[in-house]
Amino acid sequence: MQIAFTLFKYFPHGGIQRDLMKIARECLRRGHRVRLYVIRWNAPPPEEDIELHVVKVEALSNHRLYERFAAEVHTHLQDHPVDLLVGMNKMPGLDAYYAGDSCYEEKARSQRGALYRALSRYRHFSRFERAVFDPHVSTEIMTISERQAPTFRRFYDTPPERFHSLPPGIETDRIAPPDTRPIRTALRTEFQLTEDNLLLLFIGSGFIKKGLDRALLAIHALPDSLSGRVRLFVIGHDNAEPFRRMAVRLGIIEQVTFFAEGRDDVPRFLFAADGLLLPAYDENAGMVILEAMFAGLPALVTANCGYAGYLRDADAGLLAPLPFDQQHFNRQLVELMTSERRAEWISNGKAASKRSELFELPQRAVDYLEIFARQKRRLIAFALYKFFPYGGLQRDFLRIAEACLARGYRVRVYTLSWEGPLPEGFDLIRVPVDAVTNPSRYELFAKWVHADLAWRPAACLVGFNKMPGLDVYFAADSCYEAKARQLRTPLYRQTRRYRHFSRFEHAVFDPEVDTDVLLITAQQREQFHEYYGTPDTRMHLLPPGVSPDRRRGADAAQLRCEFRREFEIADDETLLLLIGSGFVTKGLDRALAAVAALPDRLRASVRLFVIGQDNPRSFQNLAAGLGVADRLRIFEGRDDIPRFLQGADLMLHPAYMESGGIVLIEAIIAGLPVIATDVCGYAPLVEQADAGVLVESPFSQENLNSILARAIEDRTTRARWSANGVRFGQTADLYGQTDQAVAVIERRMGAGTAAVCDAH
């Protein structure tokens, strides 16, 4: 398989850098392909089998540099995908993270003041850390010390199953050979040290973090009996100048030698020295602790080092307790060099090298990477402005998203608001934008979503509202441009509202964009062809997505009886039903006018139930003005729609415009006759099933009034329509929308039906 690693800066002697190359070489040994993304590569070129990408980004600050690096990496990966993206530094969009660094949030809160957390630097590193450890992301985390997982979980509540512990990965050349005397003698001669000199080592890139200042203070505080004999060698990749000046001020510069660029012959120093110092302020692991133990070098380290426990358990040196006390550390340094237990510490440290698991970090890490790749589920992101349980668009979205989840994909949902329960497994992102007008709000929504996806990319972005940058659009809405030209005046097309919605529709349907469009009616194809010239190859006509529970069942008669008894509807009364969120668009005013126009003897026996998520006040006022308020009852969205379909006598749907109108099909297959305007996308199915009647365009209120009156009086025709609709529901292709929609999404991702990548 192809594995990509990201690292901000590579230099040969850093601990994380060395771990990276060990893991990369183990990947190569197992036949995997390796790609490295870095900002800086300060070393000879890697093995020919490693694909190195030095990302060309510049910035005035490190955090801006890292943001641009992350963006460039994800851009490159879009055209050159890999099976697994592994970060050696924290950044968004990782499949796996090698936790070589400690918890940034802990340091920011325990070692910095509140003002620090107002800086852009803090906001960047906090955001990058949350992008790895947030409970809603899926990044797998490989830890290198036992103290990491509890700390990260305390700040982020990361699920424990995402943490995977690694053993150390010490190079075997750190193990002391049977006789180190020749090596010791040669090095001490090279640096003009006698056997009377006591050589201490400080090894590690990052002098501040690793506590070099504490080491220098301890050297300065040595008693005269030791001070003249002690030399400190500092080896690491860092700026040594501030510490050189500190040594001068302390009067110990003659005792300190800096090797600030790191060295390739560290084992020689370990075998020739008398002690190791690591008084770190913060040290996630501390590989040098184990290296010193195996080399037979007693160490003095602070207890907060990740590998300090190995030193303690082996009894191979001294731990400086926390909270750190410089005076106590000074005394411990004297003990390290003069204790009668030195020979015992040396022997204990060397004995620890017999534990084979302490050398297995690369092997275990690649074991995990192979598992992660096999289990990796691709992420599908969905975007819709608002979710509420009873909208047709929302129900279509929910079915498709849940089907993707069932097929093994991860699901992320971007929305402005969510009402109702959240399905298990959904990663819900409530987009935190607001504005005075809807167009402005939707502009901000689209920008926020794409900014978030730049850091946490998805394999596919599926929109249920029109917006730029979609991979797939589910066309639940009708053509906006058609409405603007057919139902509005030319003056409307000068408004900002028009410009916004027109631009967002162009961003989906223009011939030069590549969004795949899921159509729900053939009528939509004609409109989008007419106004945009959208290629046929991008438009996919789906069958309706009717829920089978809308079909008439064997208990229909009992349901009808119970329903009408509950709502006190007599057998000789006619119950009309209008269902749909958006009462204006669905033509509720037309329905009320038709009821009001009925002859007195019919109107007295008619009831109109309306179910939908909308503000009913203006329609209640309209009903009162028409004298039919006592005939009207309006419900908010409900979970028991099948009961209403079985209990009613006629579905009334005189919509002004309706791209689909799934409720028409739901009524038909439930045996409920339909009266609808012919502008509805699914209106042709009413005629095809012979399960109702359509009001032809151009719409005439008088025509609707007479159709409704005849249908109420003609029970025989209604019974025929009902039987025809039930038969139609048993034979027609009405239920395959979800599967076909998911198939288009999978083709768009190039995934076929395989949601799990092949870790061959």
C-alpha cells in the first residue's frame, strides 16, 4: 500500500525524525510505498525508494507556515491519493498520528498565562491539536509513553479505543559492547580528558524544553571538590548561543562544550561518559534515557519524562521529583557522580537491554498502520442548511446518509440547525455563522464548510442545497432560475437575493463545473438543460424514494377506524389531507379557497387536516376570513403520517411549484386518491397509476374548486383511484432512490462499493 508521512522539519538527529525514518524503512521492508511531505529537509536525500516532497511554502511565523503546509499537502493528495496519511506533527486530516509531542493544551494552561491564549499562535496550535484528538474525528493515535493518553483524554475526551501504545525503538548500536574501554579511552584522548575528569552528557534537540538551563545551574553549583573535574558535553540540533552566554555569566564556559548540530557518533559519547542529565521541563518520551541505560551510563532525569519509568524500574539512576526544585537537583547531581551505587546502576541499565520489546517500535508501528489501512473508512460529508425531521428533503438526506453509514463510510454533516435526534454514528457540525438575511447566512455557511474541509478533508461533499464546490448535489429543489423568470418580475432579478441564489445555482449546473446532479424527476432535467445547458452525463435520474411503510397494509381498515374515532371524524365526513413543509409553496391558500367554494351541503361535511413545519398564523387568518376556520386543523410535523394516509379520503396538493412531491406517491400507495397541480415533479405518476386527477396549467382556482367538489361527491371514482394506487405501489419501481443515490456517490469517489481500502 501507499503510506504518506508528514513532518514539518527533518534533521538527522531529532528523536521524532529518527523514529520517522525507522518506521519508513520498516514500511519499505514490508513492500509498502512511502511518501514524505516536509517543509525543510536538512539532510542528504533519503533512500531512492522514498518519494520525498519538499513543500514550497513560506510565512513570517511558524504557525502560518504550518497552516500553508497542511493546505498544500491536502491539495496534492487530492490528485495523488494514498492509502494512509500519517502525521509526525499534529495537523488536520490525518488518518494516524505518531504522538511524539506532548499535549499542547496542557502546556498552554499549566505553563502560560491567560493572555497567551489570546494569541494567534495559541489558536493555531490548539486548533491543530483538536483536529487530531477531538472525539468527533477519526484519527488513530500511536502513543509512545503511558502518560500521554490520560492527558489528551482529560482535555479532549478522546475515545480510549483510538489510542494505541508503542514500545520504545532503541537502535541496537546503543547497547554497550563487552568491553567499552578502548572506545572510552579514544574519545577522552580526542577531547583531552583524563580519567580523573567526570564527563556528563546533555543530549537532545530543543535545549529549552529539555532543561539545559537547569543543567548549567547544577554544574555551577557543584562543590569545589567536583567542580574542577567536571565537563559537560551538550549535543543537539538547536541554537546554542543563549546557553553559551549563560555559561559565560555563570563562569563555567571552560567546562562546557557545545555540539549544537548533533552528531552521528552518539554511542561513542555514551560509552565514554560518566553520567547523563535530562532535567526536562517537558519530555514526551526521552529516548536518550534508554540509550544511556543500555550503554551503561547512569542518568539523572526529571520524573515528567515519558521514559523515566524505565529508569526507575531498572534502578539505573536517579529521578528528580516534581515539582522541580533546583537545589534538590543540584544535590542529586553530586549523588549521581559520587554514589557507591554507581556500579549497580551501570549493571542494572545494561541488563535492561535484554528486553526485546524495547527495540520494536518500528515493527509495532507498521503493524498498526497496516491495521488502520484495512479498517480505514472513507468520509462522506453532507451539507444542508437546516434539518428537521418532517421535511421531504430532510427525509431523503437522512435515508441516503444512513445508507452510506451502513455501507461502512464515515458520515459528517454540516448544517446551520438540527432539530430532532441525531443518528448514532453521525459527526454533526453545526456551522457557527449567522447573518441578518438568508443569502448572507448561506454565503457564510458555504465559505465555512469549505474552510473546514481544507483542514479535515472528505472523499466526497454531497449537498442537499445548492452551493459552490459540491461533488454531488441532490436536486430536491426545483430550478430557481425557472421560478425567477416564470413567477417573478424583471425587477426581482435586480435584487441581491436573486444574485445570490442564481450564483449558487450556476455553481452547480454550469457546463464547466463537474458536480454530479441527482435528479428526482425528468421535468428537472428539461429545466436545467434549458437554463444552463448542463451535460446529460452529469445528471442522474433517480427513482422515487418512498418509504415502504407508506403502503396500505392488511390492517388498513382497523387503522382507519381507530384514526377517525380518535379525531372524531364521522363516516359520512370527508377528510382532506395536505402534507408538506412550506405552506405557501404547497398551495395551502388554494386549498382553503377550494374548501370555501364548496356548496354548503358539502362544506359542512368536509374537514381539512394540514401537516407541516411552517408558521400557520397567516393561513389560520385566511381560513377565518373565508369562513372555513372550523373546517381547518393544522399540525406540526408528525411521526405517524401512515395513520393519516389511511384515515383520510383525499390528498389535496395544489402546489405553485414542486420539484418532486414525494407525498403524492406516499398517498397513492396508501390508497389515498390525489388531487394535485400538474407542476409537481411526481404529478405524472398520479396519471400513470390512475389514482387521482391533476389540475392543469395554467392554474385556475375555479377548475380546482370544481374538481374537488366532484371528487367529494363521487365515492365510486375515489374507490377506483384507491384500488389503482394500491396496485401501483406493489408493482412500480418506487423504492430504489437511496441505493441508486449512494451508487452515484461511490462512483464519484472512485470507490465502487468498497468502503474499506485495500491494504495489500
